[in-house]
Amino acid sequence: MIRFALIGGLLLVGVISCQPDEARPIDLRRVLVIGNSITYHPRDPAIGWNADWGMAANAPDKDYFSRLEDSLKNHFPGLQMIRKNVFPFERQFASLDFSQYSHLREFNADLLIIRLGENIPLEDLRDRNLSEGLQKFTTYLTSGNARVIITSTFWPNPLVNAQLSHSAENQGWEFVELSDLGQHTEYMALDEFENESVARHPNNLGMDAIATRIIRQILKNSVSTIPKQNSMK
């Protein structure tokens, strides 16, 4: 079972504006988010997790995926957005059979958001093997045709983050830093769950924080092709 995930900083509210000469149009239709338990975790009473969404938000509309989806649909009506917990990739990044994710490939995403890394076994890291595995996985999921945004881990993890950032630099992906947030307990659900693994996950504030940083990156130097949809919930 997945035990770890991530966090960010207050959900962006208001108007996103760009100078006309800096702005580039974006027209999102299909967004795929892959991650671990922060993205989605099924019920697991054994650890005190009795919900069915991103751990450890206290309501289905409070996890980062839902906050991000609400905001993006305000800019892009008709947007389709799906998520998938890809914990097996974290454990088997060098040898995983990607065909089990063929349904994600068929989704044909315009934008892939990668938000994982906490479950990577450090003893399995060799040279750039995580970076290489991630590049192969992303190519499989998108055929190399999607915009890609990848985040760092929530808790500081230099070894993993070095490979995540390397994959971004090597492939021209956009990188969103989150590790500074993992040093602040106010973003965690420490007083809400008895199980420490669950409690270290982001609370509602942490979920908002993740969504904020990702949405800022998505809309950075960009304008929606739907001109009147320029504010976020």
C-alpha cells in the first residue's frame, strides 16, 4: 500500500494576467495526472484511511486533484481530467511493464502532470535510471506529444529530486518545486489521523498549496483560448 505523497501553497484566487507579447495560447482538452497516494488512495481501514480520494484531505473536493480540476474547468469548459495512482512505477521504475496503463495512453492527454517520488527505494537508484525510466514511461503514456509538468517530492529528497529535475531538463519538461513545503507541519494532517504515515500527508491547506503551484505553472505566460474564462475559483 502507498504511504506517502505531497504538498503545495494556497490555492490561487483571482485573475491571471499576462502581457500580450508574452502570452501564448493554450487549449487544454484532456489532462492526465499520475502520482501516488496524494493523488488517490482507496479505502484502507487497516491504517485508518476510510476515504476514497487523495490522502489526507477531509473531503473529496478538497484534495489537490479536485482543486486543480475545478480551477482548470473555470478556464477550459469541457475539459476532461483523469488521475491514476502509479505506485507500481515508483517501485519498479526500471522494469515495469507499461502495458497495464494502456487505457491512460488511449486517453491521449494534452497535458501530463507527474506528481510522485516519495516511494522510490533509494537503494535502487543508479546513475540516471529513475530519470530514464520516467522518460520512457512518459513517452509511452503520451507518444511524446503532450506538454509535461513534473513536481519535486514533498519532503526534501536530494537523490530522487536530482533525477526528477534531470528528466525535466533533458526532455524540456516544466518543473514545479514543492520540497520546501515539506518542512512545514501546518501543511500536514498530523492531528487528524493516528497512523503516522497517513498523518504526514497534506491536509486541506497542503492540498491547496499543491494545486496552486501547479496551476500557476500551467497558466504561466499563457492565456486561455476562451478569453472570458480568466479567473479561478
